[in-house]
Amino acid sequence: MSPAVAAGIGLRAPHHEALLAQRPVVGWLEAHAENYFPQGGAQPAILERLRADYPLALHGVGLGLGSTTPLDLAHVARLRQLIARFEPMLVSEHLCWGAVDDGHLNDLLPLPYTEEALRHVVARVDELQQRLQRRVLVENLSSYLQFAESTLDEWEFLAALAERSGCGLLLDVNNVYVSACNHGFDAHHFIASLPAAAIGEIHLAGHDVERLDGREIRIDTHAHEVCDEVWSLYRFALEHVGQVPTLIEWDTKLPPLEVLVAEALRADAVARSARASVA
């Protein structure tokens, strides 16, 4: 596969030295944009060295596209500087909110799926893309509660957002599976209902299973290998959307770098199998 399609891994600071020393064969790297906002220091310098060998994507976690506070233009300006410096192949953010008045919450919180919320997010995404002068991919969240006010299904909201704003979608297959288990909807229907042409990237990750008041809850922790059910759903997603860049995310209980590389190689194998089945 070409580097733009072969699976990549999330870039995390504890793996910097191993990546520089080993230069493993993975398709690309994805960095959390906010970690590299400073103009100087070790982090951006390491990213410069790795960018010389790997295609790069930038994944934002701090803009809160669904928040009602004004878009943080200083944040956007730093992101634009980072894009100009590192020339990423993809730029993405989350469909979430995370600020109220002057307070910022360290979480990615879901929205009510209403026409009012949709108009608001479309306007925010339009502004962001205009200021960055490029298309942005918007990622679906995992969720544990649903809003009684919602009048749209999540997949309808995402499809309409892509159509009205021209943004792309980052399909997190693990998030779809977690939310489907928690809320009782059909994960395959969710994916099949998204516009295939809008999906520019796929995320895969592991999750935890907890019990609360006698009920099983799945929590998106990024702390484990991808489970078999998510691998199966990933293959279904590829048959729907075709070959797009896929990322292995792992944020807590970080294993040795070799484990992430092995997960990326497994994603490549699933992609080859899916491609062969539709050929």
C-alpha cells in the first residue's frame, strides 16, 4: 500500500526515542496538534525529524466545535502556523463541546443532535475551514448518555454536517462500537448511513468494559488492543468507504512501540483482505 493508505500510529511522547531510533515501517504518524504549538523546544524539533521520514496528520482536541463560546482565534492561528510548518496530509477535530463562558472542561462532550445544534456546528466548521484554508475532518465521539432533546440520529447529524459545510468525516470505528453497545443501536447501520465520499480517515482503538448499577458500559479508554468486534466492524467500514488512511490510537497504559506497529500491520492485513473481497 502507499504510505497515505497504509495504517499509521498515534505519536505519543514516550515513543519518541524509539521512533527516532527504530524508524518502524508504518504508513504515517498522527500528532495531537496542541502538543506542538510552541515555536521552540524539544517537541516540535522531534516532530521535524520524524516528519522527514513519515507522512503526518494533525489531530486537534481543544477547539470544541460545538461550544457556544466564540471560536478561539488564537488557537486557530497557532494551528494554522503548525499546518504551514509541517504540511500535514490530514487535519481533524472532534464533534464535541468543552467550554462554558470562561471555563474550559478537559473532556470531549457530546451534543444534542438537533437542527439548531447542526446549524451552529456548520457555521463553526465553515469558519474554521475558511481560516485554515483547507478541509477539516470531523470525528464522531463515543458517548454514555443521550439527550432527550435530540431529533436526529448521530449518523444523520454527521452526514448533514459534511453536506452543508463541505468538511470531511473522521470515522472512529471503536467509538461507533462503544456507543452502539451503550445505546443499543446498530453499528453497521451507523456506518452504512454515512456518505462514503466524505470519510477521509478511520481511527481504531481499544476500550474498557465496566458495570454500573448492574448495566454493562463500554468506555473509550484507548488503553488496549483493538477487540475482535471492532476489527470486524472495521472490515465492514472498508467495504463501505474503500481504502482510506487508518490510525491505531493508544493513549493510556502505553505498551512498547512494537505493539502499536503490530496493530498497524494487522489493520493493513484487514485492508488487503477487504480490498480483495470487493475486487
